[in-house]
Amino acid sequence: MSEQPTHVRPDGRRVVVAGAVESRGRLLSARRSRPASLAGGWELPGGKVEPGEDPAAALVRELREELGIDVDVVGQVPGPLDGDWPLDEASVLRVMRCRIERGEPAAGIAHDDVRWLAPGSLADVAWLEPDVAPVAAAADRLGTWVSFPAGEVSGEGRVLRADPLGDGRWAVVVDRTPFHPLDHSWPDQPGDTGSLAGLAVVDSLTGAVDDEGSLLLGDAVGVRRGDPSRTWVVVHVVDSPERPDLVGDVVGLEVDAVRRAEYSRGHSACHLAALALNEASAGFWSKEPPRRDSRGFPFLDQIAIQVSRIEPDGAYDAYRCGRSLRKAGFDSAGFLAALDEVTGQAHALLDSWVASGAASRLDTAGDPTLPARRSWICDVPGGPAVIPCGGTHVRELSALGQVRVSYATTTDGFEQRTTVVPPS
């Protein structure tokens, strides 16, 4: 028996592939220059599948030939025809989610212009009719745009879905939000609370949507934040006896600003405490450490950390000083015996940094989406300090008032407690 052809469906319709090419929360559009019947219309770029050709491989080939880019196919935008979208009487459109691996898209043999469109800018171009519905579906798979890295605590967003969680709670997803969610893979800072369309938001979580459209939370996510096989969204956990009738509406979002400020102070102080720990422990290394922080000191905090929890105006961190750390050249016994001295040195550093009033910010490299790689940057004396981070922070260190740390030995290492005394 011959294998089922790859370029036609069982119903005999030809398969045409199209790329929902994503980058920094935007969707790639291309304007057709030929044939005359399509010229001037915008589409998701792609082309026909050749006999015996895998559809994903066909899309990779077409995008390389037409736009000069190499892509990785990471998923699908499923349509109503057994996963495909209607194109014409003889053909269907199979839309696949892609990420660019190499190259910058440029007009070529079939297109005379290309544009990156944000979800709110899709109407800026005249889409070819068969592309309208799949484009809207692809835009909903771009992931949540977040404004908490800029310190925002209010905003508006369009509601995309409201899924039941049980016990009168609902998982509400919007396209844009100021809410900071708990990260399922490194749950150091709790999610924001506040309100959405006047409804109480009791928690914010990192969620993922799979190709079947299922919303995954907690252990069900199964992969680390940013994995391209998922769409990454902020889930607003809303208290409501009935399903919020909000899908499609643009709603207001308000974060509890007082609570946010408490956790922001705690998170910034936690990073300062990590830098102080690195510097104060530098003399206990006898070998080149496995890594150094941005200021050039051995990065004990990242090398040994096991647990980190941000608290209102504080933090708790636990570190392991095991055999691997000793083999790397760290004198764990000497360090633990000198914790009083380390504390004094750390406090001197923390006092000087807070007194400097140095600016503090989150850098997103221009990516507004939830899975963006973010870094906390602070121009402390001897800096700058740069630490990968997805949390929220104060804008300047003077907002911390005073930061204090305390250390205590544990069965396998030590723990650090960080406390902020905000300015009165």
C-alpha cells in the first residue's frame, strides 16, 4: 500500500503552507507582488507543498526562497478543517508557527514589502481574504505583552479567554497586562494581585497554551518558560461565581501598587545581598570559580543557591556548600566560620550602594512579551550589576532605605535572610 501523499489531503485538496513567523511579540506579514489577482494583498508567507515533501520542510524552503530567512517550525495554528484553513475549492492553508534562526526578512521574488505587526496593528494592512481568520488566530498565539518591567501598575488589555479553575475561580488571559505572574519554573516572587474589569484578581500565574489550545498551569506546563513550543501567557486568577462574560472586551487592569512596591523592594534588596555575598566571600576561593558576576567577583550566589523566595520588604535564600563547591575551590568551612566578618563586610557594601541612590531597571532587549529574556541592571559603585531576572524592582536604590542581611548555618550549607527598612 502506498503512503498517503504529503501535498494533498485525503479529500483531494492541495496543501499550501504558510508561516506565522513570530518575533518579539509581533507577526510577520508580506505583500504579494504576483500574480496580478493577488498583487497588493498581504499574507502570511509560504507556498505549495511538493509531492513527497514534508509540509514543515516545504515551509522552511519557501521562506528561505521568498524572504531569505531560515526558520524553525515550532508549532501550528490549527484551523477548522481538521487543523487546516479554507483557501479555495481546491486547496487548504496549513499555518505553522515559526521562529527565525538566521537572516532578516526582505522582499523577494513573490513579495514587494514585509512588515512586523503587533497584535493591535493587524488592521494596518489589507489582508488577503483567506488569511484574515488564520492571522487573527495566529495573533492570539503571540503570548502576553507585559508592562511590569517598566514599573507600570495599570493598563488595558483585550480578554482572550476565561477558563474555569474551580471553587469560583477563573483563569482570565488578556493580550496585554501590567501584572507580574509567578514563574512556574523558578517561583521566587509571588504574582501580583489587584483587579480586572472590577473583579478581584487574587493571584497571577505563568501559563502556557499548547497547539490544541489547552491552557496549562503549574506542573502541567512541562517545560521551562520561553520554550517556543508553547504560547506564554499571564493568567489572572479571578474570583467570580460565574464565568466572566468578557472575552473580546477591552478591560482595565489595576495592580495592588502597595503590595507590588513591597515585593519590588524585597527583590532589589535580594539582588544587592547576592552581590554583597559574592564580594564578601571572594577571599575564600583558591581556584578560578566556575563563573563570575558582572562586577568580576566569584558568583557564589548563583553557584550555590538552592532556594530563593522574595518576601514583602525582604527575601530568603538557601545555599548548599557541598562537595562540588569544595572541589571547585571554595573554602566552605572557612567561610562558615567567618560569617560575622562576612556580615560586617556585606553591610558596609549595602550601605554604600543604597546611599548612592543608583538607578535600577529591567532590560528586555526590546521584547515586550512574557517569555522575553530580562536582566536587572543597576549602576552600583564598581558596577554595573547585571543579573538575569523576571521580577519587579525599585527604580532607584534610595527607595530601599536600609538593607540588612543575616546568615545562619544549615545542615548542608547556609541561609541568608534579607530585610528592608524603607525610608520613613
